[in-house]
Amino acid sequence: MSGRTAACSKASASGMAEARPAATSSTVRRSSTHQRLTEEVREAAARHPRDHAQALRAASSAYVDFAAREPALLDLLDLLDLLDTMTAIMDAGADGAP
């Protein structure tokens, strides 16, 4: 169980309102964005099933195209990843870790 999940479970068990909801709009947005990006990269690579080097080039190009077309969404993914890291660090500190 992650630190975040454990903190929410502890809050629920004690009768307090959950500190962090299980699924937020940012979580849904990240999931949707990851799915779109993954589909575009996979589709690009799948066009070259026998040439791995060309598949890698196509997948890389698809990623760069997505980033150029949707820079705010890519920034959001980075920010949400940073938030997850910071939350894990804070949860570890709350558990008594140095």
C-alpha cells in the first residue's frame, strides 16, 4: 500500500474525512493524457513491425509531435509526477522516516 493510500485509509478508519480523494480530476486527466500519448506512440511504431530502428524513430517522432501539439498536457504530466514524488517524500516523513 502506498503512503498516500495508507494515509487515506488511516483517516477513514479513524472516522475523519479522507485527506486526499482516491481519484481526482487531475488523476483522470493524467490517465487520459497518458493513454492518448501511448496510443499515438504505439500506432507509429506498429507501422514498422519488421524494422525495429524505423519503429523506434517513428515512436520517437510521435512523442515529439504530441509534445509540440500538446505542450500544456505534457507539462501537466511532469507536474503531476513531481507532485506524486513530493507526496511520497512527505508521507515517508510522516511515517517517522528521516
